[in-house]
Amino acid sequence: MTSVHMFRKLFLFSLAILLTAFVFTACGVIDGADEKDTKKTEAKGVGFSGGDRTISLPDGVSMEMVKVEAGSFEMSARDGENGSDEVSHRVTLTRDFYIGRTEVTQAQWKAVMGTDPSYFKGDDLPVEKVSWNDAMEFCEKLNDSGKAPRGWKFTLPTETQWEYAARGGNKSRGCKYSGSDKADDVAWYYENSGDFRLDDSSWDYDKLDSNHCKTHPVGRKKANELGLYDMSGNVYEWCLDDWNDDSSKLTAEFTRGNDRSGSDRALRGGCWTLDARFCRPAYRSCDDPDYCRDFILGFRVALVPESY
């Protein structure tokens, strides 16, 4: 082979390498542009960290949303204390969603709604004495203020989404409560909240202002596998679903509009006035969506695709 041929071959080989590098670089630029375009569609006041989101609210208040990746789990898994409405069945969630790291606090509620209906007062305490309709109005105000990214909406989690997140999503260790097999690790419930029982005929309301016989600041107990706090105990949490006395008949993923009529709505997580067995992720309860407001009722927000 002549030196001319050798030079020509080396030149063409080098040129091919340069063209390949250019293509990959161009792809990177395009991907970067797409990423920038995507970020332009995100709402103002939404920050990102490792897939999670921080929502900026008025008055310097923020709300952390934890990403829950899609996956499968055993809903209403048998744990020896299941009720007849807790029917064990396999569920697959097909879309990622986000859920509040904590129950909505009084500071967050006041920043959005401008009021504080809670019996127990404290910015870092969960808001309570809110009905299902009240909780949905909070979500609607967040949406109206442009806090949701394009194609997403704030709402209440479905029962299935709530239980999947409470069990740790695809990081679950199979704990009896949300994050531990010991209720005291993760939950504020009857035994560690001042011995005040809702089913006790001798209620002493004077005790309700004591240090223990009340709701507790969010995030003080151990988090579960996803970094979520107080999904066992503290206050009951409203879910999106109409009540169904068979958990296996629930629709895993759905959104609903402004329709506020219908049956009782689902509640999850137990509360500070009840025994530990009511703080299991599988436990279910319900109440009237409009009239029921009590110092045991709160909620946490979900951020979900607008449609499935």
C-alpha cells in the first residue's frame, strides 16, 4: 500500500470518528434543549431534588412532595388484624406520582387558605377539623395558583396510592406499620398521646391542651422507606375515593373533578386517639365528605397526572 493510500485511509477513518462525535454531541444539545423546554412548562415555585419536588407557597412556606415510582404491591396484605373490608389482592400502579412528605401543616394551610380551623394550634402541627371538601378546596386553590407542573394536578391520593406509599412503594420492607414493625417508632397513637380514647365514655376535654394529649408536630417520628412521615397515626388522612366496603373493588388510579356529592369518603392512617391496630397501612375508615370536621381529621396532598 502506498503512502498516499495509507494517508487517505487514515484521513477517512479520522473523519468518521469526528462525524460520530459530532452526532453524539448534537444529540446531547438536542436533549439539553428538550430538557430546558420541559422545564419551561413547569410551574413557578416548584424546585427539584433527586426526583422530589418542593412547592413554594406564600409567606415563605414550602411543601415537600416525594416521588413514588410505579410498581406492584399486595394491598390489604394479611397481618393478623385485618377487617372484613380489607381484602388482600395484588395491585399494579402504572404511573409515578408524588405525595406530601408530611400531613398538610397549619402553616401550609394558612399560606394557601388564609385561615386556621384547627383545634390544636401550631404551625408545625397537622391541620385538622377539615372535611373532605375542605381538603379538595385546598388542592383546587393550589391548582388555580399555577403551582402544578403542566399536565399534572394537585388532589387527594386514592386509597391505593396512599397505601402503596405508606408501605414504602417499591422500596417496601414489608413493615406492619408505615416504616417499622413497632408503632412507637413511627406513629402518634392512643398509647403515646395522652390516653385519650374516642370510644371512652369519660372524656376529659381539659386534658386536650396537655403536652401529650393532642396532635403532634409532623416529622418527629421515624420516616418510612420513602421518607414519608406520620402515615401511621397523628391524624386520619382523607383519600379521594368514595367508600367501598371491599378494598379489592377499588380503582387504583383515577382523578375526579369538582363533584362533591355522593357517599362517604375514605380515611386512612389512624390517629392519635386510637389503638395501634388502626394505624396499620391496611386499615380503612370513612366519613361524610362535607359535614365531618374533627380534631382527628387531616390530609396530605398528592400530585398526579391529570388523566390516566
